[in-house]
Amino acid sequence: MKTIGRHLIAEFYGCNRRLLDDVDRIEQHMLAAAGIVGATVLGHSFHKFAPRGVSGTVVIAESHLSIHTWPQNGYVAVDIYTCGGLNPRPGCDFLARALECETRRVQEILRGIPEELEDEHLLVPDDVQVITCWVPATR
């Protein structure tokens, strides 16, 4: 389906807890994910929390990637939003492998369907398509 943007909202479970508390590795993996989807990185910022956890954002010309980790739970929340025809799924798959997740839940939201925007069609919540699936990770 043709769309202005694709927005993946992912939750990773059973991740490597040590990795989730390493701000440098998280930053490296996020920048690699941006490269894998073919994005143009404009900037990035990452923060290590005390006593644990990392949050970070990669701003791309085509939108953004963000991550928040809870090492104590082995849990990660990831957001990848791409425009310009980029496919965010390979970046999400890469992050799942890099963070050694056991299972994940991914929702894909198609943002701004062009034919509806061209007609000045007023979008309502029922127009948004959300695709949710559980994906067992393969190591």
C-alpha cells in the first residue's frame, strides 16, 4: 500500500540485560539500524540513567528512531518512523537480533495515505490501520 510514512512501534522482551544498560552499544545499534533502512542521519542523542536504563533518539531526514530500555526487566520499547518510501522493518529486525530479544510485539501504523490527503479528506481514527503481530525472535 502506498503511504506517506510507516511507523513501527515495537516491544522487545527477554533481551540481554547487560546490553540494555550500555549506552554506547545502544547508540551504535540504533545508528546501524538507521543505516540498514537507508535513512539519512541528521543527529542523535542518548542518555544513560542512574541506576539503570538508556533512552535515545536518532533524527533522520525521513523522520526518527527512538529507544527506551528497562534492563531490570529485559524490556525495550522501540519506535521507527520512516517516510520517503523507506521500509522500517529491516531496522527493527536488526535491533531485535542485536539486543538478543526472545520475543517481540510489533505494531505498524500506515501514516498519511496519499489519496486521502490529496482529496483533502478529513481523517478520523477509524481510518488508521494498525497491524499487530507477535514475532518469536531467532538467535
